[in-house]
Amino acid sequence: MKLNRTLLGMNFFAGDVAAGLGPYLAIYLLTSLHWSPGRIGLALGIGGIVTVIAQTPAGAIIDATKWKRGLLAACVVTIAVATISIIFIESSYAIYAAQVAIGIAAAFMGPSIAAITLGSVGRDNFTAQTSANQAWNHTGNMFAAILAAGLALWVSSLGVFWLVGVMAIGMLYCIFRLNADEIDHDVARGLADGVKHEEVHDKPSGFMTLVEDRRLMIFAISIVLFHFANAAMLPLVGQKVASTGDAAHGIAFTSACIVAAQLVMIGMAIFCGRKADTWGRKPLFLIAFSVLPIRGVLYTLNDNAVYLVGVQALDGVANGIFAMVFLLILADVTAGTGRFNLAQGALMTLVGLGASASNLVAEEVVELFGYTTGFLFLAAVAFVGLVIFLVFMPETAPHAMKDKNGRVAEPGAAVS
């Protein structure tokens, strides 16, 4: 298939905008404003908590609206303005407010991009386009991380804040280059060709969708544990290094970790694009899950910066696969329901819940017991999630699901 190049460009710039400050904010608050780990955990977690609250309604709005480009553009502007505002304020309440604004915008960004992609290329081409989108997204994130390191070392540690604004301008340019008439809004919400909206109005929505579909329920539990185990790892590593240095070198180290991980993620996105429709979704996701407990343990074995960057590269395997396979599993189980974005919003609510809880709890564990205990705690959570996914989650790829008579199941159908 011919890839949509405008979508590729949009995902390139989204790599930095959607990720936002992330672990850089933790370093800034620790070294420049001298916040305690507990307060840093609250600052990192509050945006995620707001995203948790907004995510499911955001999915419903994205399903319903035909103004997806404008909605996405508004989110980009909000994130850029809120990010830059942080460098001009020292009030903790103002920083929390900026994180709230970023959290609300983030609730719409991921589902909007996925919906625009699905509506633009259709279900048949969704795997290939999503694979390319993710590869470009990781490339953009890697590019931004390299620039952030250079800015921190040779210009200012605040350069990372301005970089989000610059990347936001590039993303806005790509958004408005998209042809709005080429987005099929029925397909974008997961409706099959020829299915009318009236036929799905009585479908369950939000959390009811999770409750009534066993596959979604198991997947929901799995992704909460995945992100609980994963979200706090890089911020903790960055803080551990920065605690014995300064902000500039802490940012440079974090950028090196991000570059290493994003480089691996590019390969993982391409790999998943080639194998997801032949191997199925479950084997790929198990690989991603298996990396997390290994990574948590490895962080405790050595404090050398080069070693830690190498360990962080494993994050590229886990998150590179997750970003790709998450959307494919969701598209599989919601095919024909017209609830793709609503279900995506509900699951992303749980992703945000897991990530926010990760930062809040892990920072407290570190403050009480130290970094080694913190990493081992996260590794244990990851192992529990791995076992649950392995034992209880069925395959969702249509080609890989067969009933008791050996027949291939229809897309979105459960195996009998």
C-alpha cells in the first residue's frame, strides 16, 4: 500500500509533543527547584490523573465529532503553551495547573491520531500505516532527545521546554495539510463499511464495554500492570544520576536513554508491522511484557551511566511493541461496533491510571527505602502482569483465532 506521508510527518512531530516533558520535568524540579521526590511524584502524577478522568469522555467525543483535525490542533497548542509556561513560574500550584492542562490535552491526542489514521487509510491498511506511523513517531522522539541533550549541555537546561513548542509548530503544519474530506468518520470510529450509526447506538460504552467483553477486561488489567511497572523506571534512573550531578548532565543522560530506547522502538515498530498479521498479537505482546521485570532487576546491578543507557535500550523493545500491538488488539476486538475510540479512551484511562500510580507509589518507595527497592518493586509488578496476560489473554488476530472445528474466526469474534 501507499503510505500517507502527511500522517507520517504528523507522527514525527508528535513524538516530542505527545511525550511532553516526561522525565525532564522530574530533573528540572529536583535540580532547579529542589523539590523532594514525593512532591515530584505528585507533579508527574497529577497530569496522568487528569488524563484518567478525561480519557473515556475524550474517546466518546472523538467518535462523535467530525472536527478531528481541529480538536487535535487545539490539544497541540495547549500542550505547547502549558509546557513553556512552566519555565516562567515557580509556584507549585501553577506547575500543577500546567500539568492539569497538559493532562486534558493528552487525553485527546493519542485517540485522535489513531482515529484519523483509521479513517484515512481504512482497516485493511491500518497495520501497515500504524507500523510506519510508530516508526516515524519514535524517530521524532529520538531527534528531539538529541536536540534536548545538545541544548542542555551547550545552551540551557531550559531548552527542552522550548523544544516542545517548536515541535508543536511542525505538528500543526502537518495537521492542516491533512485533507479533511479523505477521513471516513464511520471507519474512524470502528464501523464496518455499510454499518449505520443507528445500529450501534444501543451498544455498551465506556467501562461497560470492558465489563462485557472478557478479552478487553483481561487486556485492561494487563496494561494497567504494564504501565505501573514501566512508567516510573526512566524518571527514577534520571533522578538517580542527577542526584549526584547537575540538571544539564541529568538531562543529557536522560536524552541518551531516550535515544537508545527510541532507536530500538523504530526497529520494533517495523518488526511488528511485518509479523503482527502472521504471528498474531499475543506472542509479540508477551515479548514486550517479558522485558520489564528483566529491566527492573538490571537497574539495581550497576550505577555506571553507560551501563544504565544500555539497560534503558530494553525499554525500546517493551514500549515499541506495546505502542503498535495495543492499537491492533483494540481494533480486533471492537471491529464493527462503532466504539473503537470510546473503547480506546476507556483503556487509555487505565493506562494513565497505571502510569500515574507508578510515579506516585514508586517515588514514595524510593523516598522510604531507596532506589534499589524501588526498581525491584516495579519488576515484581511487571512479573505479575506477565503471568496474567500469558494465562488468561486469548489471541485476537482474526487469522490466528480458530474455533473447535479449525475454522478461522470472523474479525472481532471470540473463539468458541
